[in-house]
Amino acid sequence: MSEHYVYVLECADGTFYTGYTTDVERRVDEHDAGEGAKYTRGRTPVELRYVEAFGSKSTAMSREYEIKQLSRRQKEKLVEE
């Protein structure tokens, strides 16, 4: 069974980006190379701050949505834990 991940990056400008992937290391490298999400281009380098693993894509995607709905303060608390 493949793993599905939700991750939070902190961009060079201090903002957070939340995403989904099956390979966290590859995806972070893509973001750093400017080949990731449009949002992170121009906000590099990025730093991986938080990861959660799930057994199914649908569960991971649901969690990604939940995290994206959090306020900045709530995201700061999440990445600090």
C-alpha cells in the first residue's frame, strides 16, 4: 500500500503552503527548483515544516483541505507541535 502525505512548507517570505504528495522529498525539491505549485514559485527557498501520512489518497486530500482552512495562527501552532 502506498503512502499519501499532506505537508506544510514555510516559504522564504514567511507564508505557509499546504500540499499533497506521495513522495515528500521529491515534492519539496520540485518546489525549491521552481517546478512546484505556482504559489511557491518566487517564494523559494522553502522549508518543510510539517508532514502527516495517510493510507488513502481521499483521506489525505480531506486533511489537506482542513489544513488549508486553518488561520495563520492555527497553522503556526500545528507546525510547532
